Amino acid sequence: MITTQAPDTNTVGAWLDTLGKTQKDAFLHYVKNSTSDIESYLYARFLRPGYSGSIADLTAWLQEKYPKQDLRKVLLIEIDSLKMDIDNVRQMTLTGMLDHATAATKISVLQKELRSHIQAVRQLTDGIDRRGLLLAGADRCLRELVNSFEDSPTMSDLID
């Protein structure tokens, strides 16, 4: 049976208290300006001592302290709005409120804007996916290096 727990923002607060001032300030500056919870989570894992809590806890803490606007969601809402605008122009043409030449111009402009919004959403999604994969790979690589050289104090000092 799977049990779920509500995210605990105190986990992140307790971890932040263990960081030195410069690391804490650097992390807070990063999360304040970052748009990705995943990037913030991976950044926290790279610090010493690394964050060992769950991503759900960190995400809840980020939304509490630094709420972010989801740009992809905004663009998707605008896409729906543009589709409705195009339909409205077509309806206005059918009812005779707009002549066909004006309607064609308006529809052309709206469709161009719609295509640019769709392209922006696609680029945003692709960029987020790539960054997440790169950071996850870097995190795994560091964990494997630490595990491989944990018995060698000289190498583990270099990795840290």
C-alpha cells in the first residue's frame, strides 16, 4: 500500500540552517532567480552538506517563499484565447459584422501570433527537458564519483 505525506517545508529550513553563510546566500539567490524547481533541487544537492530531503518538500518551500509564475501555463492560456479570438472573427464575418477582407487580415495576424505562441511553448518545454536531463546526469555523475572514491581521502577531498 502506498502512503503519501504532505510536503514538509521545515525540512528545507533545517537544512538551510546547516549551511554556511556564503552557501546559504548563494542558494537563496539562486532559487529566487530560478524558474525551475528541479534545477533548485539539484543545486541544493551539490552543496555541502547536500540537501537530502525530498523534491516535494523543496518545491513546497519554494512555492511558499518564492512563488513563481508558470510561463508555460500563461502561454497555453494565451493560445486558448487566440483560438477563441480567431473563432470570434470568423463568426463576425458570417454574421456580416466584418467584411471578408478585414476578417482575412485579422485572422492572418491572429494565426501568426498563435503559431509563435505554440513555437514558444515548444521551445520552453524542450529547454526545460534538456536542462533537467543535463542536471540529473551531473548529479548522478557526482554521486558515482563520491561512491567510487569514498575510501580514498585524497580523491574525496578533490571531489568536494
